[in-house]
Amino acid sequence: MPLFALDKILHFPPVHLAEPDGLLAVGGDLSQERLLLAYRLGIFPWYEGRHILWWCPDPRFVLFPDELRVSKSMQQLARREVFTFTINKAFKAVINNCKSIRRRGQTGTWITPAVEAAYTRLHEAGHAHSAEVWLDGELVGGLYGIRMGKVFFGESMFSKVSNASKYAFISYVTLLQQEGVELIDCQVQTDHLATLGARGIPRTDFIDLLDKLIV
């Protein structure tokens, strides 16, 4: 398949034309309009060097909220009320931590200053949201992503102490389900999210769900 080069025109090629690894296009920009269109179409950006790469992998890794798995140890942790959970109280701090936290097997981050600024603008416009976990008043974990209709597109999470990001994810998924969200996009498979109930579905099914759940 060809790799599509985006220009200033606001468009994306059909997602079924993506490479086997999900890579669809390169270039374009991180304007609010382009990012929202991308998510609406099931596409998300990752940076590689100075280039914006746009992806739509097949299969797509997702979580249906009613399939969330919470281990006994996490249930016990919640009952002990060790952490405090909040929403949209520290978006800039969450994305900054996601950018700077060191991850096993990774030498860098796709969250460039341009990405950080773009998603902060989306947050200020009411499209991007954060979930935070606090321990004794200190931010120790969290996640952020995009909310559209009945879909939440997860972008990144971080943890400074054991179980903090998992606690943030479980707490936020539970809240989103109460608010009517029916699909959590996790993008690509990770063992961490698989233990929480996320699984892969065909890209065609994912796109069909977006058509139904984003109005």
C-alpha cells in the first residue's frame, strides 16, 4: 500500500489503505480540526522524529466498559481508599508526566512539545480530558484522552507509584460507563491493558462502532 502524504487540505485517505502495521499517512498538522476529524475516522497521530505519522491499526485494541476486569488486589486497594481520584484537575501536569516518565524499552516519547500544546488546546476546548490519582496531595498517576460521543480515545497514562495508573484507568472507566460511554479505544495491544479486559477487534468493526457511537 502507498504511504499518503497530507497537505493543508483537511482530509485523510480511507483507513483500509493503511500499511499492515496500521501506518496510513504522514504530514499535515495538529490543528484542532484535523485531530478531531482523525479521531472521528478512527485515526490517531504518533510522532517519529519531526514527522507526524497517522495510524489506524488492524486489529484495534479496545475495552468495552462492561468487560472491565478488576483484580481482588485492586478491589482491596479501592476499599482502603489509599488514593484520591479526580477528573480534569491537572490536565497539564498529567500530559507533562506522560511525556517525561521513563518507560521500559523506550528511549524517547512521541509526546513532543507540539503534541503537548495541541492536546492542551483540545482540553481547553472541552474535547480532551484527564483523570488523576493523588497520594497525600501529590499527583502520582493519571491518564488523558479524547471524549467524543459515547467513545473515549485513550492516549497515554503514567504512574509514579505502584498501581497508580491502573487505579486511574479503572476509576475512570467506571465513571465513563456511568456517563454512557460504551467504548474505550486503547489503540494498540499492551499486556497491562489486556489484564484489565481490553481486547482486539477487527478494524471494520471498530469503524462501525464509531459511526454508531459518535453523533
